[in-house]
Amino acid sequence: MLAPQRTVIRRGSGMYGLEQALRRRGFRRIAGADEAGRGACAGPLVVAAAVLPAGKRGEIPGLADSKLLTAAARERVYDEVVARAEAYEIVVIGPTEVDVRGLHVCNVAGMRRAFARLAPAPDYVLTDGFPVDGVGVPGLAVWKGDRVAACVAAASVLAKVTRDRMMTELAQRWPQYGFAEHKGYVTPVHSAALEQHGPCPEHRFSYVNVAAVADRADPAVRRLRPALPASTLLLADAGEA
């Protein structure tokens, strides 16, 4: 990611201030990216990127970090982002790819894919928390970006709503795990289901809690998943991200 110059943000500009400051420096199309499902032990990692228009049209009512919104509010904001965005892209990375390539590698690759598919292309990118190189335009990694940059917050909502819908659909195929309730994160219900049934193809075998019960999976499922050394296993998250 190319190093940015110092950017001055005007007081009181809220989560639109960073993009406004970048536009004053001549950047017109500013894309933000974020992901959902990073801490889950089941289901896909979903990455989204979004470019919001300048001015009032880009001020999305109720926009905030997706984790701070209710499910109903996220759905409303999702519809507004889809209707107003100059461009947006959603990338879905399945659990097998996460197991084989690694979570962070998939996260970065997903953001690159999302940025590359935006049309028109952005001329500046913002990411939540960590830098993403290889995009070809200047960019900035913003700590808690989904709370301070509107385009990153918009991407977080796109990713979260998309993933939640997918997990609800997966619950119909695998009702014994309760995916519609916990969306693949660690809860007492999910842990009990893993203990009773073992993991299904939608689980991430690179996570400690799934690997611990991998021997209870259907043999056909085990054959499809890579054998992973203990040193590479990840801890699942009880929260949503």
C-alpha cells in the first residue's frame, strides 16, 4: 500500500471526515473494505468493498459499524448502500480455502479481489485495521475503520448482511448446528452440536475447537479437508466480526 501524505480531518465531520479530507486532496473515488466472519469457526469469510458518492447522497441514514447495529437496522442500511453506492463488490471465501491458505492470507486476498472488481476503479483505498498491498493505488489502514470511515462501515454492513443470509440458508441444510442463531461463531449451542455431531463441510478445520472433534466428522468430510499441524490452528471467536 503506497504511503499517504498527512491528511487533515475537520472537527465535527464524523465518519465522513476522512473521505472529505481525501477528496480535498484530489481523490474522487475512495473505496473502503471490511470483512465478516473472521472469528467464526464455520461458514465463509465474506469481504466487501464500497465506494460512496460525495455529498448528501453518500450520507447513508443510520450507517455505522455493522456490529453496532441490530439485524433489522443492518438490512435497512444494506439496502441504502446498494442503492446509493457508486460501486460495490462482495467476495465470498469458503471454509476450505480458509483452511488451506490461512485466514489472514484469505482476508488480504479477498480485499484485493474486491478492490480489483470495483467499476469504476477507486483511486484511494481504506482498510479496517491492517494494510493491503498490491492494489495499485494509495491507501491507508485505519484502526477501527468501520467506526471512523463511512466507506469502510458501508463495506462492513455489506459483508455482514451477506454472510448472515448465507448462514441462515446453510441452517436449512445443516439444521443440527443452529447456524441461523449464532452464524458460525462459538456459543454453548454450537459447541454442544459439534460435540454431538462432529463438524460438517461448512466448518473450518483449522480452528482449535473444530479440530478437537474432527474425528467425529463423517469420513467423506474428513477426506475433503486438509490435515493441519497443531501449531497452525486458530482460536474461534465467541463474538461477531
